[in-house]
Amino acid sequence: MVRHPAALDWSSSLETLDWSELQSLYRLAPLGNKDQALLRTVFANSRFKWFVRDAGKLVAAGRALSDGGDCSYICDVAVLPSHQGTGIGKEVVARLVADSHGHKKIILYAVPGKEDFYRQFGFLPMRTAMAIFEDQEAAIRRGHLAPD
């Protein structure tokens, strides 16, 4: 049984985080296979982060890179499939948006098809956003990039 987001354990601490559990969360969400060393680096370098546990089990996470004033970039929001649709992902994003309050811009990179979910927070598509991916062809196939 999935509990309401308010009844879950929320933390922003990396101190007791089980990196293999976080790696598993991203794989199962499914947001890809993320190496534990990479996860340690990106979460340590993120100003804002949230980890959500249900009865001790990591069920959601998200982070935001921030320069402290101009730009905050929300990314890597993941929720276990068993907990998707319960409001946990919405609360993770809401907390990261609140953490980012005061920045001149808050940017979010969404999985294709999830754009409508993020509109409820005020996010709109950018007309000039561009990206370079490590694997450009795979990003095109997944719908993250529009080929020329």
C-alpha cells in the first residue's frame, strides 16, 4: 500500500544514502542506467535534492543544479513505478521549484511525453533550447533532440 506523500520520509541528506538503491531507482523508474560514481558526483554538486522513502525503501528522488541566483535546473526526477501516480513525483518537483524560488529562471528537462505534467508548475516549452548529448543519435531516437 502506497502512503500519501505527506506520510513519507523526506530527506535532502546524502549522508545515509545507499547509492546502489539510488542507481536501482533510476533503472526501474525507468530513467536509464546511471553509474553509482556518476550519481555521487551529480548529487553532490546539486544545490537542491530530495529523497523519498516509504517504510525505509527509496521510492523517489530528484535534484536541481543551481548557481544561487540566476539559473536553477531541475533534473533526474524519478519515482518507482509502484509509486507513480500517487502525487510523490508532483511533490518532489514542487519542493525543487520552491527551493529554486528567487532564481531568474528555472529550467527543466523532461522525458518526451511528460511535458503536460510539468505545465501545472508553470513550465512552458523553450523556443531556443538546444543540447549536445553524449550519444546524439540515441537522444534523437528517444525524442530528446529534433534532428536538423
